[in-house]
Amino acid sequence: MRPLGAVHEIAGLPLATRLTTILCITTKMVNITLSIPEDLHRKLKKHSEIRWSEVVRKALAEKVADLEYMDRISSKSRLTLREAEEFSDKVSASAAEKFMKLKKSNTPA
């Protein structure tokens, strides 16, 4: 396996060889232990064709991406935590009020 920096040195090789060499570059992985309820484990085992570690890896990556996005947004905010919580409460109350009005208008008399 060649290091990533050596990819430019293989330009003279046939395309299949170059692609194989490039695809051999891997990311080091670490292991984590995950505890799940027994009933969920039984359901997962029924679908052994699924690579559950890949499913979990993608879910974790998406969650981290969401958190990083929220960190970028919040780092630019001038609101204090208390002000942000008050704003969130107002938005939630307003949304709930609009939902109730919409629900009432769609309810048959």
C-alpha cells in the first residue's frame, strides 16, 4: 500500500493499477462498544445481511456533522444561553399556537 503522497508517482501505470492503488488507501478505525436492549439485538440478528457497523458509523457521522453545524452557527451568535432559551420558548409557543389554530380550522363541526 502506498501513502497518499505517492499517488502522483504512479501516473505511468495502467488505469486499473492506479485505481487499485488509490483504493487501498484506508482510514484507521477505532472500535467502540455499544450496549443495546436484547429485543433490539434479536431484531438486528434477523437481518444479518445488513452491515450494522456501517449503519451506526453513518448515523454517528451525520450527528457529528449536525453538531458541528450548530457549533458554527452558535459561535457567531451574540445571544446568551438564557436569551437563546427564551427565544426558543417563544418560537415553540408560537408554533404550538399556530398548530392549534390550524387543527381547529380543519376539524369538522
